[in-house]
Amino acid sequence: MLRYCTRCVMPDSKPDLKIDAEGVCNACRSYEERREIDWEARRRELDTLVDRYRAKDGKNWDCIVPVSGGKDSTFQVVRMLQLGMNPLCVTATTCDLSELGRKNIQNIKNLGVDYMEFSPNPVVRRKLNRFGLTEVGDISWPEHVGIFTIPVRAAVQFNVPLIVWGENSQNEYGGPAAAAKDNVLNRRWLEEFGGLLGLRVSDLVGNDGLSAKDLIPYNYPSDEDLKRVGVTGLFLGYYLPWDGYSNALIAQANGFVSYPETVEGSIVNYENLDNHQTGIHDYFKFLKFGFGRATDIACLHLRRGRITRQDAQELVKKHDGKFPWTYLGKPLKEILAPLDMTVEQFVKICDRFTNKKIFVKDAQGNLARDKDGNLTKVNYDNTSAN
């Protein structure tokens, strides 16, 4: 049976999440500690820090902002412009970019910034997507690696030391205390929490004809190059009270466009709008750990007092972990086509990565699915009743 935090609705099956003796998870504890933070002092610290990295002669960019076109990266750009910074915005191209994603990337450009988009070899990328899905149960593995390597490689290439990231996910979603308090993103953070799932990029050489040269974009720069440029990657969420919903409001006020309805598998319409593969990524998280994107977002709103715990439970039960027949309106069959994979093959992979202990089974011991192919967890709170 899954054990849940008594404050939010996150299960203890989430990697790096710990529930203490009082039944409260470390993500809720981290949020609780925010009340003790002097945010005015943190803001002054941020002002001092960015001023230190400002290119005084105006001959280079002041910082690099990794952007996807989402509401958080739009917020990051807005804040840097408000601070008088001249950022170079860098995108590691999304695997299956949506029309809305492209529109929101264009909006970031229109805020008045220089912009660079890196598009990796699509033939290699398809192989990596398929490998990630079949071997570690994450179709987004190469994208999540590239998100963290491409901006850092750009920092080295263009001699721009400061990289401005968003939130520290270990603080926002739960993770080790030391990592949750980090205000910088470095190689150690990437390797431990950056979504590598125990798979090193070097492990891929020789698989499906891949060579070292095919994997250049997915490798972090050398320590020597990082030291030469003095690359520092800071989490903006350490200096400003991070909140995805208020980020969305600010982004929308600056031209960001949300989805016209609630995104599949979610409970909101303002995030994860750029990649049609995201539904598959979130579904596998549900299969492995018993929670998906709806749980993530419900917990964020619950901690901020916008909804009750009962609201969160009902929303999660209604929206979380639904079979990803579509995402952002695109059918699963079309999303899988570049991977040369059928829906039937996909379902078999799903079964292989499903933690069968946390889902209801039929009398024969097989996973019980409803008419739409959805699974039901054995419990949605600290009780065996559904």
C-alpha cells in the first residue's frame, strides 16, 4: 500500500521523497521553511550577483537563460530584463514541438532578446527517444539531458559565465535536504537529479549504431572548460519565491499563450505545452511511482493554500495517470510514428515498467484496466479504500 504525505497528496514511492515521523514529506517541509526566508535580502543578493556578471563594456551577453517557451522560462526572461540584463536565450529543441510551443518561443524573442536554438540530429534523436523509452521507461530522456547540457555548452562557447535557471526541483518537489538548499546547478546536481535515471551518455555508444560523435550535444562540457569560463548556473527560485501559477500570470501578461483547455493528464492549462511526447513521459512516471503531473500540480497548489487536501485527492483521482491516447490533441499513434512503434508495442513496454504492487489486479492477477485502458491505484490516501 502507498503511504501519502498527510499535508499534500504525494506518495512515498516518489524518488528522493521522504516522509517524516509526523507524516509530512520533505517537499512540504521545504515550503514551510520559506516563511523563515528574508526574501528582500535574497532579492538584494540577486541584484548584487547579476551586477557582478554584467558585461560592463557591452561587448558580450550578461547571462544565458535556457528557454523552452514555457511559462517559467518566459518569467525568467521577463525578470532578467527587469533587472537590466542583456540575456542570450538558448533553446535545446523539443522532440515533438507543438504549434503552441513554437508560438511561445516566438513570443520570448519578441520580448526583445537575442535567441539561439540548437537542433540536434533528428535521426539520432529518434534513436535516443526509442532507447530511453524501451530501456529506462522515459521517452524524454534525451530531451531532459539536452535541456541541461546545451545551455552550458553555449555558455562555454560564447564565454558567458552566468546561466539563470528556474526552480530547484529538489526543493519544489521533494529531494535530499542538501540538494534542496542548493542555489547553483552544477555537474554534480545534473548527474544526480537531472533526469539521467542511472544511464550515462557514454553507455549509449554502440547501441543502434550510435557513436561518440552522435552524442556530442548530450555531453556536459569538461571541467577545464567550465573553469576557464567560470560558468555558474544559479536557480532563480532560490532568490525569488517561486510559484508556477504566478509565473504563468506574469508570462500571460507578457504574451505567453495557454492551451484552450486542461492539458491531458494535468489539472491546468498553462504548462507542458511545447512537446507532444510529454504525455508519455508523465504516464510512465505514474506507472513506475503511482503519481503523475496532476499530483505534482495539485501538491503545489495545496501547499500554497489554493485548494484543500480533499480537492487535491479528487482532482488526482479524476485526472492523474490516464492512458495517453492524445496529448495537446495529437493522437498517440502519430506521436509514436517517428519511433517506428505501434500502440500495441507501446502497451507492452508500459506493462514492463509498471509497478504492479501499487495497482488493482483482477482475479487472475493481471492488471485491471477500465474501458479506456486506465489503471486504478490500490489506494489514493493512507487507507486501502479507493
